[in-house]
Amino acid sequence: MSKTLIRSPVIIIVSNLDVAGLNMKKSLLDLNNYKKQSFQSPEDWPTGRYELLVSDKSVILTIPEDQIFSDYLADYLDCELVIFASKHSSSADIKTLTCHTTGIYGPKTTYGGNDNELSLAPSYALIKSHEKMKELVSEDEYYGDYWIGMETTHHGPSALKQPVLFLEVGGTIDQWRDERACFLVAKVIAYIVGIYAEEKVNNGYKQAMIGIGGTHYTARHNMLMDEGQYMPGHMIPKYNHEHISEEIIVQMYEKTIADDKIFVIDRKGTRSADRKKVIEIIEKHGWNWKFA
């Protein structure tokens, strides 16, 4: 028996605990015509206040807990894409506008998700989000000191059956409260919703790169993306290489949604033993790879 509660081309998730996400929600309500719909959460969901807002192209579900712990939604959504409107936290105090998909490398941590489980990575949504952010930022000097880029795969949820896209403003409370930055990301969300609602997803837009190595902000892979060579898929940074296994490499490939894929290994951003291990697994499966 189906448990589906919410159906829409795109489902947008916002947390009542997330200042940036709530600001994005406010902007989305200015950009689109959403109507409140009565909603009763299932008994196995966390207790708290939920809200469901519905439009013809998307819905916004507001939840009481942090979005990274939202694996409980897995059996209840029917959509083509789940977008999480979220804050980005960073101790470096760098202004950021970022996108990424989710998943856990290794054992479960305090950041949600399940052991060694990756979500579905929507390469086309990731690249079009990044391109749209770049376009909007270039039109207004206000955003000149914001870094725009992609992060590696991290935190939960990992168990959703639909592709997962996080769009974030960061990295401190000052940026989460920056209504102009949050409005920009809301415009990106609305743009992506339009693509999916109008069935214009193009998984053959570019070759997708599955990234191995580098830092959390994967500078080498971001450079290749900005040069127009690839759209992004799953990425695993150097600090997670202890968790590399055949199971993980296979998930990175199979759960990156694109017609054509290639592993791109940051030669300087990986240890020799890890490079060898990864290449052996990739070649065992007959997949393409290259150094960057």
C-alpha cells in the first residue's frame, strides 16, 4: 500500500529551524502563487509544526527539524526532484552561494543519513542551478564578494527515492539573514522548478563528472565546471578517502543521473594508494576516468 502524501513535479523542503531557508520561503511566496493546504503529518514523523503550501508546479513543505535528518520523508513523496532551501554553515566566515547533493561516506555520523548511502545526484539540476547563480550574481555588484560553487557530497538525507538538490546561502548568521542573497537563491529555485514542471530536463546536456579528491569545496572540479566542460555528479573529497570502497564507487556512478559520465580524479588532491584503489575499481567496471 502506497504511503504517498505529497505529489508535485518538485517538492521544496524548508526547516523551521533554518533562518536562510525561511527567508527563501518568504521570497518564493513573493515569486509564485502558493496556497496553504491542510496537512496532517504521519505518526512516525517527528512531532512539531508542519505546513504545506501548494502551487501548480511545486509544493513547499515546512518541517520542524533540521533538513539533514529528513530521511523519514522517503516513502511519502512523489516527485521528480526534492530541493532543500537551506543555510550553509562555515567557520571560515566566507560568503557563499552553493549547491550540492547528499550522502554519507562511511559510518553514520551526527549529520543524518545512513551508513555508506548516497542520494540520487541530479546532474542537470546541479549545473543549471550553478549557472543561474553565476548569471544572477553577474548582474548585481551587491553579490561581488559571494563565492559561488559546488560542494562535495555530504550529510543527510540519504534515503530519499528522488534526486536531492541542496541550494544554500552561507556561511554565518549574517548571510542567512541577508534577504537579498536569499531572494537570489529563491529565484534559482523557481528557475529549476520551471525546468522540471515543463519537463525540460536534459540529462545529456553535458558529460557528468564524478569527482575524486580535493577539498570540501573541490576547487579543481569547480574550475572544470566553470570552464563549461562538465556538469557535476557525486564528489568525494580527500578527507573521506578512508571510506572509499567498491560499494561507494559503484553508488557514485549509478546514482549520478546523466546520460554520459566520467570519473575525474584530482591527481594532487588524492594520495597515491587511494588513486590506485579507485582506478582499479573503475577499470574493473569498464567506466571512463581521467586525471585533472
